[in-house]
Amino acid sequence: MKKLILILKMFILLMISCKGEFKETEEQGQVDLTFPANAQVCPDGEQVGNDKIELKLLWDSDTNFSKYRITIDRDPSFKSTNKLTGLVSAKKDTIMRLDRGTLYYWFVSGLRGKEVIPSKEVWSFYTLGNATNNHIPYPAEIQINASNENITISWIGRDEDSDDTLIYDVLLSTENPPLTIVLENSELTEITENFTTGVTYYVQVITKDQEGSSSSSQIISFIP
């Protein structure tokens, strides 16, 4: 009996001494978009008919997910009826049939069991169009800068048609999406306002060109 108790004590001591040597490992995962380049005209793609191309999209990840889901849309909120999705197993590329001369937004999600891990960023690109086509302006890039009690919201717009003059609408409110237009049809690229501290604000910039084409930036939130 004493021998049995001694064996049990030794077993318990062994378990205690081993505690901490074995740690649960949480498998990490990240998806990075690699091609087409972000916010650029993509010259690649195989033409299909007069108005379509087939374009290979590429991404990378630090984990081998079992599947990847590709989401691509003309709408940066991915809510349009033109949204396209695809599902591929293991490999990190896929070919999508797209419209020529069109601005697209896309991201990729890695799937592992019940986990869905989207890429850190949403990228955009233009498919190559006909030389006579008018290009939709790129979504504005928004920056928020605080100085004392004032906050300056600035943005950068860009268009492949270099002779286009861009004008902007700015929507700003505490609602998401923002509904209040604080600047309309203006060539200004920044505004400075006083805001209530501790309140979450949302801002979005609509970029328009001379042909009436427009694009919407992503909605940016900030707390003064």
C-alpha cells in the first residue's frame, strides 16, 4: 500500500514538473492580396468577346487554408447585384471573367473549419478598356488629422483620364453610413471642423468626373 502511495506521489510530482512545457498553440492565419496591383489599371487579362476579359487574381497567406473565398464587386460595400464570388481549394489563384474598362473591388477570405479569415485589406483595380472609354475615377483616399480642437479631413482623388477635373461630395455624420452632405460638387480636397469629443463620426467621399462617372470611398470612422 505504501509503495502504491509512493508511486502516485511520484506521478503527481512528474505531472506538476511537466506543467507549462506543453502549451496550446493557436493556429494563426493571414491572407494578403498580391495581384492585380492595388488602385492601378491592370494591363493583363485575356479578351473574351468585345466587352469581357478573363483575369487571374493572386494572393498569398502564411497558413495553408483548406479553401479560399474570393469576393469581387463594382461596389466597395459589396452589396450590388453584380457581386461575384468564387471558391477554390488550397491553391492561391483563380480566374474571373470581368467587364472591360471597369473599376472593381476585391478581397479574399481564408476558410478553415468554421473559421472565416478575410484579407486585411480591400483592393481595387481597373480592367483594361478601349482607348476611347471614359474611366471611372478611383475612390478617394481619406486622411484624418487632429490639431488642437479641430480635425481636418483631407482626401486624394485620382483618375486615369488626366484631363478630367474631379469634384467631390463629402458625407459626414454620426450615422453609418453617413447621410449628411457637408460639401457638394466642390474641387476642395479638405475640410476642417469642430467635433464633439467622445462621439464616433463616419465620413465618405464621392468622387465625380466631367462625364458624370463617380466612385465612393470606403467609410472611415473616427472619434475626436
